[in-house]
Amino acid sequence: MEFLQWLKDWGAAASSVAALCTVGGLILRQIKKLIKQHAAPLDALKKSLDSNNAATRAALKYSIVRAHEDYTKAGKIGRLTLECVLDMHKQYQELGGNGFVEDLVADLRALPPDMGK
């Protein structure tokens, strides 16, 4: 009788383990489904943000290049204007800009200050 009881207990334990594995598998499948559903909108959002950052970086680069052209031609630069250019340069770098404008910013820093208006 002892063996039969052991066999019943073992069968009950095996059934419980099988049921838990089945439930765990169903839960895991639902989690994967939810991740997949939310991954697509997050990927689209990341792509949009990356595109926006690239456009902002390009606009900052253009503004720094234009400032360099205008103020080196004038031979001087106002203090506030230089501060704006330096801020644009900082933002350009933080958005992943390369060293393209480093020399331009250095040229602007070297210009004498505009003592006029």
C-alpha cells in the first residue's frame, strides 16, 4: 500500500508541476505579445526623435556657419552674439555633432568685440 500511496503522491506532484509549467508558458506568451505590441510604437517614436535631433543639429550647424561667415567678414562680434554662438555650439555637440564647427567657433572667439550697439 505504501508504494501505491507514493505513486499517487508523485502523480499529483507531477500533475501540479505540469499545470504550473502550462500556466507559466501562457503568461510568458502574453508578456512576449505585450512587448511586441509596445515595441513598434516605441521604435517609431525613437525614429522620429532621432530624425528631429538630426534636423536640429543641421540647423545649429548652419547657424554657426552663417555666423562665422557674417562676423568674420565684419571683423568683429558682439559679446551677446558670441554667447549665442557658443550656446549653439554646446547644443550641437550634445546632439551628437562632430568637430566640423570647432575651427569656426575658435575663429569667432578670436574676433575682437564689437563695441558698438
